[in-house]
Amino acid sequence: MTALELLAGAEFALHDALVPAEVLRLCGPQATLIDVGKRPGTGPDQSITARMVQLARSGHDVVRLKGAIRSSSAVGARSWRPCAGRGSR
């Protein structure tokens, strides 16, 4: 599947505040957009990951969009590992 297909089919899109509106519009009309961008007083990445896992375990198609990250592979791996082996792709 391509990234565009995953976005179009997602039921939930958890996204950082810095993700451009143009990217969010690639999500289908059925998608619930959830802003999980960090702000003073917000929780750590673990709470975001836990929410992703909860939604996925409930049978939903979930995507995570991060913005303004130069080394996204390392950051993405931290978010991905808890989902691996649970039917995630």
C-alpha cells in the first residue's frame, strides 16, 4: 500500500500540530483527525502510542503523522514498535 492509500483509508489520523493542512486533507472523509501535537503540559509520546495501540486493537485503521522531524526514522520506530506484531503495517 502507498502512503496515499493508507491516509485515504484511515479511520483515525493522529497528527502533530505541525502537519500541514494539505497533508491532513489527504485523509478520507471518514477519518477522525486527532491533534496529538506536544504543547506545554501535554503527555509524553508513550501516551500517544498507547492511544494508537488502543484504537488499532479495537479494529480501527490508524495512521500517525509527524511533522518537522529530520530524523523521522528513529522517531517513527519508537512509535511503531509497540504496534508491530499486532496486525499493523
